[in-house]
Amino acid sequence: MSTSAQPVHKHSAERPRVPRTIGAISNALRGARRAQFFAELLEAQQGPELDGVLTAWWGRAMLDTDPHRDRVHAAAEAGTLPTTTMDAIARRRQERTTS
């Protein structure tokens, strides 16, 4: 089985599926995760701490809105999700930059 670190779905870098805004992130989160997001958001201080909360929860929101989320989760649970090593990723990146 071939492994790849490439995204399964292509999205424009200019227009992500979930914009990095508080409103968009909260709208994308499922169930109780939205309450967790707001709890962390309200406790974070402006600056790097707040940026870290937004970045972490934006990633979770992107996963929650992935149209193939359930299939990927099932494959991960079953142990059939393709994986790769960091060495393989670095090698492929190097090959792309030199070709």
C-alpha cells in the first residue's frame, strides 16, 4: 500500500474550508467541542496564548468538517489508515524541490 503525506482533498490556500476566525471555528466544531473551545478561548491571554488556542482549535474544526472524516476515523480505528515516516516525507520533499 502506498503512503502519502499529501492532503486527501485539495483546498485553495487562500480559501480554507474553515476560515481562521472565532466564529467560523465555533460553527465548525461538533457538539461539546464548541463549549470546550469557548472555555479555552475565554481563559487565554491576548498574544501567543490566544494564537495557540485558535490554531489548535482551527485544526480540530478542519477535521470536524472533513467530508471523509468518518471514513478516515474508521480506517484509523481498524489500523488500515495509510501511514508514512518523517524520513519518507523529507525524501519526497527533497525530490520535489530538486526536480
